[in-house]
Amino acid sequence: MSTLTPPALADQMPRSLCRHSVLCPTADSTDREAAAVLVARPEQGSSLLCNGLIVFDDTGDLLPDGRIVAPHRPV
């Protein structure tokens, strides 16, 4: 997780890494953060979910295609 996937490679990656019998939400869905954690990196403040989403402790996200979702803390 220390390197980001270039956009050209993101097109070649599978839509989801999920292998669960009930598939996790895709990175494009509104409930994308409900996907299972593949790799947790608490020392870096991030986790990789099986839908390719990287979630950060500050509630921001990095989508598999490189788009950023700003932190969305409740008010």
C-alpha cells in the first residue's frame, strides 16, 4: 500500500477482489465502506478493502481509479 496504482493499471485490475459468498459492495456503490478489510495498516492510518477502496482513519477514501473522497465526519 505504499505505492499507488497508476490509472493505466487500474483499468486492468478486477472490479473487485471480493471472494465472499455474499459479495461486498463495489467501490462505486454508496455503501462501499462496508466491504471486508483485506489489509489493515493502523500504523499508517489506512486499510485496503476487498473492493479496492483504501479507507483512512480521517474518514477519507481513495477509490481504485485514483479519485479521492474527502473526509466525511458526522457533525
